Amino acid sequence: MTLKPGMTGTAKLVVGAEHTAGHFGSGRAPVLATPMMVALMEAAAVDCIERQLPEGQESLGIKIDVEHIAATPLGLTVTATAELTGVDGRAMTFTLEARDEREIIGRGSHTRIAVDATRFRAKVAAKAAPRK
């Protein structure tokens, strides 16, 4: 792997009705849902490292610790950033931040692991197969 601390990734979205708390069932307010903010932050971490992984590998999120500190109304753009802060074997750690056009709305940390994509998908398929 050519992963080095300090690498960054980003992900953006314009908050629409499909991104709100009411849509996700995480409240009724017409603001960016926490699950959507978390997904955007995770997408930023993927953007940071996925293209750098060796052929046949992909990353999986295994831990996330995030606080959602400010609401974002419909129509504003949210940008999530992830900075790779550590690499320990297959594990990669990130510092996360999300901000809308006005302020920081969330921050936290995230851990991902690198896996062999073929092996992982075979395990998932076996788990999904009907029991005998």
C-alpha cells in the first residue's frame, strides 16, 4: 500500500429532501440527517484511500465515532473531509469533519480495514445462502 498519514479525501452533497431526518426516520426536522452526514464522512474516507489500495483489495468501515453539532437546512452544500492519521497493518484511521456553507456541523474519527475483495464477497454470499 502507498497509504501515508496526511492524505485527504472529500465528499459533497447539496441537502435535499432525501437527505433529511424525516426521510431517514431519525427525527422530523427538515435538516440534514445524522445518518446522511455519517455516510458522507465515510465516503470522504473512501475517497482518501480506495484508489491507493492494491488491485483486488477494498476497504470496509469497522468503527466510527461522530458528533453532529449543528443543523444544516435544505439547499446548503455540505462538504465532508477525511484525513488519514494512521496506518497499522490492514487498519487505517481517519479524522473526520463536515461543514456546510456556514460552519462546522460535525467531526469525529473513523477506522477502516483493507480486505481481499473476492474473499470478502464469497463470505458474504455464503452467509446469504439458505441454510440447509
